[in-house]
Amino acid sequence: MIIVALVGMTGAGKSEAAHFFTEMGFAKIRFGDITDQEIQRRGLILNEENERAVREGFRKEHGMAAYAILNLPRIEQARKTSPVIIDGLYSWEEYKILKDYFGADFSVAAVYASPQTRYQRLEIRQVRPLTSAEAAGRDEAEITNINKGGPIAIADYTIVNEGTIADLEEEVQKAFAFLTEAK
């Protein structure tokens, strides 16, 4: 079964795009779930500061490919019965692990929205909202510390998300057609 990883900056619309893939029969693996679970396990508040500390801790312990490594069993299990959409590929090292492991079955779709669009969305989103300053800080951390630019640059397909949710759904349909035809 094919595996498509979504990559993009915070607020670009990866989770919304993943939702549309699930409606097409993909099983969803959200890399950030392990961060949320660890925050809960520690009894911490779910906020940007705690999320960043946990993410950086996982990477310190497991290397920059931490999320790919920690999620491999979930991906393997899910792909036994359906194609898989990964919500939240972050680092170049994660990309390399997954590409080396899954080979031609693995593709990347970048979800792009401008900083202005993303920051406006992030300020009003219901789950894990961020101020513009927090979002800009996260952008810098993800580009500088996590090597997020590589997977975006190497993506097999780019979904532009500057419009409505209906526009995004249409873009995801195009990505789906392209990525599944390529396999």
C-alpha cells in the first residue's frame, strides 16, 4: 500500500488535507500524536512551550529522525489494510528514513500557505492556537533546528492552500490523482 507524507509549515493545512485523504480511504498517522501523548503522560499543559520541549527531547534521544522511527510500527500496521497518510513529516532525516524504508511506496506532498495566511489561521484555530509571534518562532525553529526545508523542497507534489476549504479539497483531489497514478 502507498504511503503519502504531508509536510508544511505550521498552519499550512496539513491536518485538513489529511482529513480529505482519510475520506478517500487512507489511514491517518499523525506524527504529533506521540508528542501529545507524552505531554499527557507527564501531566503537562498542551501548549507551544511544552510541545517544543517534548519534540526537542525526542530528537535529542532518538536523533532528527525520531518521529519516523517512533511511528514506523504504526505505519507498518496501518498499511497492511489501507494506504497511509502521514500528517506532519518534519525533518530531512525523517524523510530519508521513510524513503529508504518504504522506497517507491513512499511519496511526499507539501502543503503550502504563505506566512500571512498561516498566522491568521493559527490565531483563530480551536486546537493549539498560536499568536503570530509564537508561529514565527516556530517557523524559525522548524527551519533552523529541524531541517524542515528539505522535505518541502523534495516533495513529489505541492498542494497550495491559500483559499477556502473547498479549494483545498480540490487541491487534495489533484494530489491524490497525481500520487496514485505515479504508483
